[in-house]
Amino acid sequence: MRIGYVRVSTEQQHTERQEILLEDVDKLFIDRCSGKNTNRSELNKMISFVRSGDVVIVESISRFARSTRDLLQLIDILTKKDVNFVSKKESLDTSTPSGKFMLTVFGALAELEREQILQRQKEGIIIAQNMGRYTGRKRMVNSEFDRIYAQWLEGKITATQAMKKLSWSKSTFYRRVKERKINDEKIN
């Protein structure tokens, strides 16, 4: 069988471009999540599904794996199952010796590109901060915090209930609790 794998990073992104390139596959698996690791539901389903003699086809290596290590581990799993891998963008086919070699080269280039993007992003944020143009996300404010915090301290509600009442994430809630404790210590 010819098995297609498509990945976009968020629910809002579209898969049509990749799907058109893979319209000749027998079965298609689509993930809508980050490629930062291999813990992806459809990827795992696809790996469980493939059988000896199948071919996994992707639009590009970067849609399949973001790091050379992950790419090589995934290819190793496919190889052990006697499954070949094809990347259309890079014209890569692991059924040939040169395809196997080029896979490693393209995987390393994809990882380098990702690291360079992250580095440029960090540099841009630092420059914007120095120029006073970037201050990060706006602070979440809830006028009910003092009352709900007191209820939580007194044991009248759980932390989960407090977070729900405030509509805050766990990290935001505990960050505010920590800030509050520091401020209380300064006052006392």
C-alpha cells in the first residue's frame, strides 16, 4: 500500500496543499500538532498500520520529523518493518542506497533550518525588547483573584476550582500565588 502522512502545526492551518501532492495514496493519516517530537496520534497510528512492502509518502521531511534524530529513529522503525519512505519535495526514496544517504543529509538540513529560525526569533525579540517594542503577552488580570485566593488558602476550594473560577491555566495561577506570597513577605 501507498500510505500518506500529512502534518500541520495547528488546527487553524490547512492540509490541502499536502493532500493534493499525496492524492495517489491508498490511505492518508493527518496530524494537526507540532512536529517537535514523535508523540503524535496519527503518526503512531500510521506506524502501527504499515506492513511489509508498504511505502510511506510525505510532502517533505519537515512534515515528518523536525530533528535528524527523530527522522532517523522513525526511518529505522519503518525499515525494520520493511517499509520504504518517500519525500516528494526532496525527491527522496529510501528504497535506493543514494536515497538512504540523502535522507540523513536532508534531515540534518531540516534540523539546521529549524534551529536557525528559532535563533532569529530570539534575536528579534531581544532587539524589540531593547527598543521597547516587545513586552511579551499581556498580563492576565482578574478582579476576583484576592477573594478566590483567600478561599483557596483557607481550604474552602481546591486549586483546580480556583483556576476554573479565574479562567486561568495552572502555570498562571501558581505564578500569581508565588507573586502574592513574595509581596506578602515584603509587607510583613
